[in-house]
Amino acid sequence: MRLIVNSLLFSTMVLILMATSLRAEQPELVIHSVDFPPYEIQNPGLDNLRGFDVEVVIEAFDRVNVEVEVDFLPWKRIVAMARAGTTLAMLSCEKTDSRKEFIYYSNPISKATRTYVAAAEYSGKTPYSMEGARGAKILVISGYAAEDELKKANLKYESVTHDMTALRILLNRNYDFFYSSREFVEYTARGQGIADKFQYFDTGKQVFFHLCFSKKWPNSKMLRDKFDIGLAEILADGTYDAIHAKYK
């Protein structure tokens, strides 16, 4: 009897070791993002809010039994990794002509209002469309889809590498506008206690964010399809709305 028990224990240990070995051989499912509240929050506060896009992505994958984590890096590095196939996906990103050659797009996971952000004391020309800021001194984040929009419209601009850098420059130097997403700037300004420092001129353009899968990552199209199934489920049962409600 003891021999049988020992044999069963040995077999169980072998199976556990084999399973552990197989998991170790699988590529780690890590999604990369930048700090972009309330969509993605690199350093959650006491409320432990990680960003509604982060929560939606993790929950949607969980519904289809896929475990993922979100890590934070500079955006240009993330784009380069997606192009090379060294990250599963970028969060959150918009559709652009330059990305379609190396990205599979998920269904939309969130949206944003494109706006020109100005310092509160700005009293110059009011731009109620993207073209309306022609001739102004504009800031934009390098590598974001917003930069592509300005470039296509042949509007002059200066690019910086980080959103908070753009906001600080806007407040302290001779620039007119920061072309960005209103939801991000409003949420960030409230959190920093500087909500009264800015005003907004919406362009009438609404953009959609996606989870953007690298075409070079193994089985990325299959993972994209599974994610879309999980996303549809949390949209249908109210989980998506419940996640977003926490950030209002």
C-alpha cells in the first residue's frame, strides 16, 4: 500500500513539474502602456484605481481564461516593441495609417474628445476645430496619433515626450495650446489640484482607443479575437459600465 501511495505522489510531482516547465516556456503575456489617467494609471493612489482601460482589459481577458499584466514604458519604446514583436499589445492606442502594417486592432475599448488645451489666462483666437489653431504655437506628444493629425493637416507644432511635460510647458512658457485628449487633462488637473489653470477648446473630433496587438507576437490574432469575446461579455452584463463609474 505504501508503495502505491509513494508511486502516486511521485507521479503527481512529475506532472506538477511538467506543467510548471510548460508554463515557463510560454511567452509572458504583458501589455505595455504609458501613464495616461484615467485610462491607465501607473501609480494608483489609496483608491487603488489602475485606470479604466487597464481594468477593462484585464477583466475581458479573465472572462476567456487568459491572464495578462500591464507594464509601463515610454510610448515610443512601446511602439518599437510592438513593431518588433517583443510585446503582446499596446494600451491604449488609436488607429493610424502607420500602425496598420504591424497591428491587429481590438474592438474599441474607450473614447476621447480631442481638444486644444490652453492656460486659463489665454485670451487669443478661439479654435473650435483643429484647423482653427493654424498659426498658433502648439504642443503635442511625439508618437501619439494626435501628432499624425497635426502633421496631415500641415499645422506647425513642437513635440515633447510626456504629457505632464506638455502641461508644465503650457503653464510656464510662451505656447498657446496643447493638442490632446480632454478627458486626460481634466482628470489629471483635478488630481494635481490645478483644475483652474486650464481651459479647453474642443475640436468636435472624437477618437476611439483600442488594444493594439503586435502582428509579430505568437498567436496574437487569436488572442485579439479572444479578447473581443471577453470585451463583448463585459459590455453586455454591465461590468464595463461599473468599471467606468468608479472614475467619475
